[in-house]
Amino acid sequence: MYYDYYAGGAEDQYTLKENVEAFHRINILPRVLVDVGKIDISTSILGYRTSAPLMIAPTGMHKLAHPEGEVATARAAAACDTIMAVSFSSSCPLEEVASSCNAIRFFQLYVYKRRDISALLVQRAERSGFKAVILTADTPRLGRREADIKNKMIAPPLRNFDGLISTDVVTDKGSNLAAYASATFDASFCWKDITWLKSITNLPILIKGVLTPEDAIKALEVGVSGIIVSNHGARQLDYSPATISVLEEVVEAVQGKIPVLLDGGVRRGTDIFKALALGAQAVMIGRPVLFGLAANGEYGVKRVINMLKEELELSMALAGTCTVKDITRGHVRTQHDRPL
Ligand code: FNR
């Protein structure tokens, strides 16, 4: 049941497949006879130095994968010099994650109808040393995840809300996740409400879930600090495009004014290379981290991150690029460039 919850996408799971396959349709164009004796894959994200252009995406309920939950994930992030985005729906309270290690953490936010609860969580995150807020914008309601409905997936209590709101929603419709989300999430939250979010925090705000140049421009207009091109790992609107297929249009609209990140379907170092070539500053990793966590806790997450880093380092050497800045648009060929 939990595997299905982690692995699954919405409805036909078209986008789930596409997120991965769209990467396969992009070629890398190597340059040979470049001095690649020394490769540096480090970069910075929102001014924070990280060992590689990858970070851990916010995913809910890590205790379904491992008894240590987000604490194990955060320790792996710290050990790998990587940033972790902690989900609003984490199994461990955010203060416990914060005190477990010195990983750089961003806090992912859903806005509840009870705005006071969302505001309180942002303020708790800020007090606990989180460095940015990631507003997830693609989830006014939960996508239809049929495996969870079939399995009657029940979310365990979410500890961030102890004493604030009951997370037990009883429903006879299979999974209680969608019922919980529609009871709590504020589906009326929109662009103009970013002003409210800015008024309750001094942290930089990133918007996660942008897939079009139009929305990228709106994000610039409301003055956020970054954009994450994401379709929520294909768990929300099925038949939304693969993230890598829209990245370049979004990057063009943003014109370098704020950083653009991407998640969805990143499974190899070559995928990270392709995303950087098309203009992403970094990528976020969702399911592979959860699977590493389920397989072997903190060590499993470290293995996943290190495998991706080693693959990226090798790809950069073979492509003739010594630093992430050396990776350019000319290093990839997409379907738009020339039929493959
Ligand atoms: C997610 N994702 C997610 N996003 C978010 O903003 N808040 C959340 O609580 C969650 N929870 C969540 C749970 C699970 C099980 C998955 C798989 C995903 C989406 C996540 O941040 C990210 O966008 C995708 O996981 C990226 O795609 P890949 O790497 O899983 O293909």
C-alpha cells in the first residue's frame, strides 16, 4: 500500500511515464579533447553552497518508508552537503527534523483554509532555522490517485499538527487522503494571496508547480525568489506535460531574473545534465530518495544521492564540461532542434 502511494501517479499515469521518457528523447552532445582532469559539480542554490545541483524534493510522510522518517533523510542531506525540502505533511515535527542535524532545510507549504495554521507552521519553520518557503501551487485539491483509492490508503497522523487540527478524516470512499485535503486545503488561494504569505515571513518564497511561461511571468510579477517547474511527480493533473519538456520555455520567460529549478523524473546524472543544459539551476529528487530511505534509512538516501552525484560527475567529464557553468544549451539536442 505504501509502495503504491510512493510510486503512483494520477489517473492514467500518462504524465508519470512521460516525466521519465521525455528525458530519454534528449541527446547530450559531447565536446571531445577538453581537459577534464578536474571536475567540480558544486553549485549554489539561493546563495547556499551545495555539493551538487540537486536537492531533496518535499515528499510527505517519510515514516511510511522508515521508522526514523525525515530525521534520517535530513541526516543524509547533511552528510551529502545537499539541501532538503521538508514537506508540510512530514511524519516528524519540523522542530525535530531541525534539531537532528545541520542540513540546510527549506520548508514546503500548503495553505490551509485555517490560514492561522499555515502561518503558524511557516513561523515555526523560520524560528527553527529553515532557509526558504516552497509554496506548492499545484494542489488546490488532491489529484485522483487510483492506487490509493483501491488500497484504501489511510494517512497516519501528521505530527506537525498535534494540538492544532485533527488529521483523522473518516471516509467510506477508499483513501482518506483526498478527503483530508479537501477538508483542509484552501482551494481559493491565488496569486493575489502571495502578498499575505510575504507578510507573514521574511524567508524567500519559491513557487512549486509552474509549467507555463504565463505563470512564470506572474511569479515574477508577485516578486518571488524562485520557481520550481514541477507537476508534483505526476500526482496531480494527469496529461500535464513532462517537466523537462516545458523547462526551456519557462526559463526563457524568466530571463535569468530568478532561479528556476525542476523536478519530476530525474533518475540519472545525465538527466541532471540535461536539465542544467536547458536552464535549470538545480533539480529536486522525489521518489528515488524515498526508495533509498525505504531500503536502508539514512544510508540508503546517501547512496541514492551519491550515485546521482557520481553519475553527473562522469557525464560532465564525458561531455567535456568541467563545472556546472560549462554546461550550455549547445550540449543537448531536443526534439525541437531537429527530428531524432
Ligand atoms: C510528493 N510530492 C510532494 N510535493 C509537495 O510539494 N508536498 C508534498 O507533501 C509532497 N508529497 C509527495 C509524496 C510522494 C510520495 C511523492 C512521490 C511526491 C511531489 C514532490 O515534491 C516532487 O514534485 C516529485 O516527487 C518529483 O518527481 P519524482 O522525482 O518523484 O519523479
